[in-house]
Amino acid sequence: MIRKRYLVVIGLVLASTWLLPAAARDQANQQPAAVLAPSGETITYQGMLRESGSVANGVFDFQFGLYSTATGGTALATITQDDLNVSNGLFTTQLSFGEDFFNGESRWIELAVKADTSTSYTILTPRQQVTAAPLALALPGFWTRQNVFSPNIIGGYEGNTITSNSIGSTINGGGNVDNVNSAYDSYSAIGGGAGNRAGSDDGAPSNDGYSTIGGGINNIASQEYVVIGGGQTNNVNGAWSTIGGGINNTISGRYSVIAGGGGPTGNTIYDDYGTIAGGSENSAGLTGDAVSQMYATVGGGRANLASDNYTIVGGGRSNSVSDDYSTIAGGYNNSIVAQFATISGGGSATSTQANRVYDNYGTIGGGTNNAAGLSGDTINQQYTTVSGGTSNIASEDAATVGGGSGNTASANYTTVAGGTSNTASGDTSSIGGGQLNAASGSYSVIAGGRGNTASSNIAGVGGGQSNQATNTGAFVGGGQTNTATGQYSVVAGGVNNDATNTYASVVGGINNQAAGAGTFVGGGQNNNANSTLSAILGGSGNTTLADYTVAAGENAVAAHAGSFVWAGQQTDKKDTVSTTAPGQFIVRAPGGAWFGSSTKVDIPAGAILATESGAFLSKGGTWSNSSDKNLKSNFTAIDPQLLLDQLAAIPVQAWNYTSEGSSVRHIGPTAQDFYTAFGLGSDDRHIATVDADGVALAAIQGLHSLATAQAKTIDQQADQLAAFDERLAALERGQPAQNGFFWLWLLPLCGLALGLGWLLGRRSAKGQRI
């Protein structure tokens, strides 16, 4: 409605810095160019006033009211301009309502006018809408706070604030009646969200600048060069640090990063250069100063703590690393309290049952309830390793447990590869696996098995059960309940075997004992090698009672030094075969003994000793040479008479062997004389029995021929004597005997009797003993 006296044509030219776009500015604290100097908060108002249909001239008083609605409502602000000159209806004035009323929402100006001499104002209608200048159309919903360096730009909720004396700050939007966004320091930026705060509200806008919050709610970036990407209730009060997002995350150290995550408690970084990638309730560093636990990292997970320099927790839950350069990759409730240590994973829901590294350079690969090192100091049990398993302990320098359960490596450089309840407690001792094995001697070894013991230096057990190697260099290869208690003694296997003296050995079997120094039992059962350097090859119930003896078979007893006894199977198991003097070689072979170099064994019936050549000794005590015609060749006839003459020329004497003494006498030729006479045999130092027998048989043949001829002559002479006797009797019957004739026949008879007597006497002389 136009009042009766006044008709006003109003034109508005609005030029204000809070309607113009902010010029490009250097985000790293460069001052704006001179052409961007602020134009101020003043509105230039131009209008035309008519009075009773004609242009007005003179001096008038004006009131300008600022409204948020086109009609009605209460004025946001009112400006009175008195004595304003109007010429030809035109007037111009400058209005300054203040920037707080221009936040991007619509505004109207209501004009009231009166003559200079009048007492009341006339309100002119309609109200005039405040429209944007052309350049300001690019920044809808923003308003600016001018300053001499760089204007601040505010968008979003009208209650969002930027400290008046800060410069170059921006709030792009967001905020609400309960949670306004606030930028306190220069060059701060809030992208949106609600309740976010960039900078510190300490009245000094230049000390915590260049902080940025991308969005979210109730985030605080209270130090310089801080970035919060978004999320909720994140707080960075360490310069040059960043939180990407999440909820309830906090950074107190500088140059630190939390990528996200959080939760009711949130992630926390206390020291410089800390990093948390995500998860919840994780901590990097410790409260106090910000430089004592730097470069700590948590990859994620929940309630993990990396609390010293260069420590890392990769993930998992409730893991703790509290000394320099140590790492836990993951798992649950694992802890490291030493430097340069590593836990790859594993752990337990119960903190006392998780993996623990107590000393520097310790390593646990995984599993549960494993420990590397011992609590106390961190330098006395270094370089320990547990690869995995459960309840394993590596508790001295460079000790290692490969896995398994309940294993302990408790001396320097010891190793338990696996198994369960094994203990390696001697320096540089090793257990390959198994159960309840104990290697307590230095350099001792148990390969596996159960309940085995290597309790002296360089002792060893290969496996089996309940075996013991209890002296220096002793070794049990396997089996059960075997013991090697002598130095460098060996039991290879079997059951209940004992090697109880130095260098004693039992290969196997059951209930065998090598009790003398350097003794040997090859196997079998119930054998006892009791004397120095004696041996039992095998069998059952054999015994050596003297040094340097050998026994084998069944119930053989080598009772005298240097003897050998082989006892074949006994008919009565109580019977024994024993030596009777030193150096004996005794063989009991009920089935016969055989000697040869071929693989074809042939023992003739009734033989006790047979040879490959066919010769044998009978059980009756006779020796039979091999004389098969099929085994012979190059037969040659001999002259028995010539051989008899050659034999007659050989000296045949009585003598004794020098090794037997003079009391043991023999008779015969020497081999040299025999070989010279006949050339028989392989050399001139031996006489083969077959050759001696052959010469004797040939000589008998020669004597037989001679005796036959002599008997024939005697028969002839007897016939002649009978004829002589018959003639003599006839003569005696026919005429008287004459003395001379009788003696004539008696002389030839006496000569014949003397010849036979000499021959028979020579043969009889050969049978006499010299």
C-alpha cells in the first residue's frame, strides 16, 4: 500500500564482501592479492521518493528495518538515517546491519520515512527483498567475515562460527542448533558435519592453524596442521597428525596417524610418529611425554598396545609390545617386554595362557601359552625361539622349541623340535620329538621316542622307549629300557640291554649285557660279556669270563683268556660248553662242521668235521681223505721194488717238535728227505698223509713181491729136503749109515736155515721201539 503523501521507487545496489566469492588463496599461509582487498559490510541503498505524486525535494528522515520475512515478523535490526537530502526524488545512503544477519538466508528491508519537521514515520510497502549481486550468485548459502588479509567463509547452520580475528578459515557447511561447527585458528577448514572444532579456543588464532576436519560430528583438531577426515568424537591434539575417521579416536603425539576404527573407547596415540590403521581400543605409545615411545604402530584389531619405540602390533586382540623394535603380528593376549622380539600370532583368551617373549631377539611363531626367555632382565636369555604349539618354553640363549606341547629348551643353544613334555637342559643339547624325553648333558641328543634320557655330555638316544645314555659319549639307538652307562658305550636296540663299561656295545636282542671294557654282544638273549675286549656274537645264555674271548651259540662259556667257544643247540638247556684252558678254540656242532670256499655245503653222514675237498672227520674219530678216482688225473705206474729201495735209503728217526718239548716223541722221516726221495707234495716242508700212506702201501707191495718169491724158493727147498729125507731113510733102511755121508747132507740144510733166520730177523727189527 502506498501512503497518501509518499510514493517511493526504490532501487538497491548491494555491494558487500560477504556476498562476493572468496578469491583463490594459498592453503599454506599465503596472503591474498591486493585486488581482493575486502569491500566491507556496507550496503549502498539508492531510491526515488515521491510526495503526493511528485518527486520529492528537501531533507527527510529515514528508518531501514531488516526482516527475515516479506511481511510480519520482528525486525532483525533497524538503522535510522536523519536529515538525508532528497533531490528530484533521488537519494543514496550507506547501510551496515553487520555480517551476522547475512548467513545466506533471505532478507527484506522495510522503509519508513518522514519529513524533517514531522513527528511520525510513514511505513512504505511492500518490503524490498535484498537480492544478490551477480558475483555473489556463485556462493549460495555462504557468508564471509572480512579482514585485511583473507576473508573467512562460513556456510551451513547460521550458528557456525569462525573466530573474528582469524584469517583464511572456511566452514563449508553442516552444524545445527545443538552442535555448531567452529574454526578458532587461521587457515582452518571444516568441510561439514556438526559439532566439529578446528583449532584451539585459546584466544590466539595464529598458534594452531592449518587444521582440517572433513566432516562427521564432534571432532576436534586442536593443533596446527591437523587433519580429521570425519567420523565421530575424534580428537587430535598433536601437530601434523591425522585421523581418517572412525569414532572416539585420539592422537596426542605429533606426526601420527589413525586411519579409522574406534568404538566406545576408541584408538589412542600418545607419542610422536605413531600409527593405528584401525580397529578398536588400540594404543600406540604411552602417556607422559610424546617422545619416549615414538614410531609405534598398531595395524588393527582390538585393545592392542604398541608402547615403545618402533614397536608394531599388526592386529588381533589385547596384544602388548612394550620394548623397542619388537613386533606382534596378531593373535590374542600375546605380550613382548623385550627389544627386537617377534610374536607372529596365536595366543589365548586367558592372558596368562597367551604367548610371551621376555628377552631380546626372542621369537614365537604362534600357538598358545608359549614363552621365549625368562621374566626379570631382558638380556640373559636372548635369541630364544618357539615356533608354535602350546605351553612350550625356550628359556636360555638361542634355545629353540619347534612346536608340540609342554616342551622346554632350558640351556644355551638347546633345541626341542617337537613332541610333548620333552626337556633339553644341557648346553647345545637336542630333542627331535617324542614324549617325556630329557637331554640334560651338554651336546646330548635324543631323536625321538618316549621317556628316553641322555644325561651326560655328547650322549645320545635314537628313539624307542625308556632308554638311557648316562655317560660321556654313550648312545642308545632305540628299543626299550636299554641303558648305555659306560663311557662311549652303545646299545643299538632291543629290550633290556645294558652296556655298562667303557666302549662296550650291544647290537640288539633282549636282556644282554656288555659289562667289560670294550666288550661286544651282537644280539640274542641273556648273554653276558663280562671281560675286557670279549665278544658274544649272538645266541642265548652265552658268557665271557676272561679277556679277549669270543662266545656264540647257546650256553657257551669262554672262561679262559683268548679262547673261542661256539656251542650249538643244547639238548638240555642247563648244559654249557666251557673252555678248560686259555687259548682254546671250541666248537660244538651237533650237525657237523664244514669248511670250504664254495656255497655248496656237503656234510657226509656220521661226519663231525667236513671240508669242501670231501675229506672229513667221523664222529668215531677217523679222518677220511678225499680219494675219489673222479677227482684224480695223470695216473702213472710205479716200481714197488725201486720205491722200496728208495724208502730204505731215507733216514727214519725218533724226534720231537720244538713247540711240544722233548717229552713228546715222534718217529718218521723229515719232509726234506721225503721230498728228495720221492718229489711228492707241494713243497719240501710238508708230508701229506696221502703221500705217506701211498709210499707205505707201495713199499708193502714191494715187500709182498719179495716175500712171495722167497716163499716160493723156500717151498722148493723144502721139497728138495723132503726128497733128501726120503732118500736118506731108504738108504738107512738098505745099509748101515756111514758117518761121513750124514754130515754131507746136513751142511746145505744148515745154510738154508740161517738164511731164513736172517730175513725174519730183519722184519722183526722194524717193530721194535727206539
